[in-house]
Amino acid sequence: MIILNNLIKILILLFFYSCAVTTDVPKIIKKKAEVSKEDQYFEKKDIFLSPLEEYEIDFRASEKFLVDNKIVGINISHKKLPVPSVVRISNPKNLNNFLIARNQKNISDVRFAVSQEIIDRLEVKSNIYLEYLKEESLILRKVDESKEESKIKMDSTKISLENLDDDQSGLSSELDYEKIETLEAMVNKYQGMIMVNEFNNMADAKLNTNNIKGLGLTYEEKDEKIIVFAGPFKDNDINLKLDFLTKNGYSNAKIYP
């Protein structure tokens, strides 16, 4: 009888012990899950950045495009341009109608894709004129590179909305206003002009452009250099003049700015 009572007591103790162990397990798991979630908050963001050497290019071209409904806002996707980068895009028939766009990564095999908004605003049908902006592109890359390191800087008293926007579609605030205003001012001043080249002094400038003086050359001094401009030309004529200059040895010629 004594043995039976002892056995019952042991069974009762084992029952309560098993209940206590079972109850503690979910608490331990939950605590670990909370720690894991907190750790993940400071993980690096998965942002694609082209290597710096890919930014050392000079790209200007008029190309056919396709509309991609996955691209929204003033954004494009061009296989030959670094990601991210800044591009001035315009209507080849009206270069004064231009936008400052961001080139983003696209998983499709299309060489050049744009959003429907760009088509509507530029009023283009087949081709878009692109000009890669190196300085602005490098600034934008630095912005995205800082976003890759962490979501936000916890010690900063000023948090940019861009840092909190995973699906950013516009340019950085460092680029938008000042850069676009500068470009617009330059477009107004040099409307229809082509920058032929820059030279060390006036004598070299006139000697090396003597055979194209019929294009209405203008000489300007800037940063101790002499810059030669041709024009102004009409919108439907400027691309022909640019093609003429590049084919006749003026490889640095470009539509300005």
C-alpha cells in the first residue's frame, strides 16, 4: 500500500513537471523570434549599383524605345547606361522639350524602355534623344550607396524622405532643383547651339575651326579655356549638323548643354 502511494506521488510529480516544461517552450521560441526580428532591422538593403568604372563613359544618342508598364514616373531602363544614373532625355524634333530621368535596373532584355508618363510628356512616337550626365550620376550613386549601408542613420537629426522610401522613383533632392534649374538656364542661353570643342587659347581655337567657320561660330572664355560653339540651328537641323561635325573630325562635338 505504501509502495502504491509512493508510485502515485511520483506520477503526479512527473505530470506537473511535464506541464511546466511544455509551457516554457513557446516562451523561449517567441523570445528568440523577437531578437531575430530586431537584428534584421539593421541589415543592409539590397540595392544594385554598377561598378564605378562603368560611369566613365560619354553617351549621346537618338534611339528607339519600348514602353514598359512596370516602369513608373520619370524613369527609364537602358542596358548601356550604369545603374543608377542620370540622363537628360528629349524629343529629337524639339530639344527644348526635355526631362531629367533616372536610369534603373530592369530584368527584361529590352535595350531601352521608358514609362508611359515620359512618352506623354515628351510627345514622342518612335525615338528619344538621350544624353548621359556623368557628374549627376556619380552623385546619385553616392546617395544609393549610403542607402545600401543602412536604412537610416540613427544619430542623424535630419532624415531625408528618400531614405525611408524603398520604392523611390524620383531623383535625390541633391539633384532635382539646383541641377534642373541650371540645365534650364543653359538651354535658354544656348538654344540650338552645338559645342564644337574647347582649346587652350584663342589662336588654337580659330586655327582648328577655320574650315567650319560657315556654321556661325561663337568663341567663349571659360575656366581659362576657349570654348567654340556653332549655331544656332533649327530643331530639325541640329542633329544633321552634329552628325556632320563628328564625321569631319570633331569627335567632341555635342548639343549644348
